Amino acid sequence: MSTDSLNSAINKEVTQALTTLGIPVYRKKSPDAGTYPVVVYNLMSRSPNFHSGNRLMAVDTNIRVTLINSNSAFGDFEDRIIEAMENIDFSWLATNEAEYENEFYLVLDFTRGDEL
């Protein structure tokens, strides 16, 4: 599988998984400025995992999922996001919170290995 095909497959998989949250889900950037809550995800990094000879066979894929809300009451969204991502074999790495100009951010990082 090429990295372009892998990107496409992962984007579809992550969007479908996060859609189960029942709120808008976007890749990279939300056009819904001012509509809360909303989830935005992006590819954080991809790194080589396994080579056979000179051929790359597997990569580690890291995804960042950000919940943006108008207040800091995230409720059970953290648990629900973790569950949605674990259902597609991503492992939860870390959670961070931030606030900027009356927007509250819950940022979760995930990783998994993917064969090419």
C-alpha cells in the first residue's frame, strides 16, 4: 500500500470512528467557527517502523484529535474519543487541555502501527 492510499484509508477510518460522537468532525480545520462542540483531527506524524532490505514495510502513524468547546465542561468526551479511536486500533498516548480566546481545547494524541 502506498502512503497516499494509507492516508486516504486512515482519514476515512478516523472520520467514521469520530462521527459516532454525534458532533461535527473535520480533518485539519473546522469551517464551523463559533459552533461548539466540534472535533478536528490531523496527522501529527508518521515514522518508519519496519524495513525488509531496502523496502519500508510498516510505519507508526500518530493522530491528534482536538475537541473545541465554548466552555471547559468536556463531560465524557475524553472517554468517548478514546473509545472511538481504540475501536480502530489506535492507542491513546496523552491528553492536554488549553484555552485560547474563549475557546477550550481538549487535545488527545494516538498512535498505531500500519503495514504498507
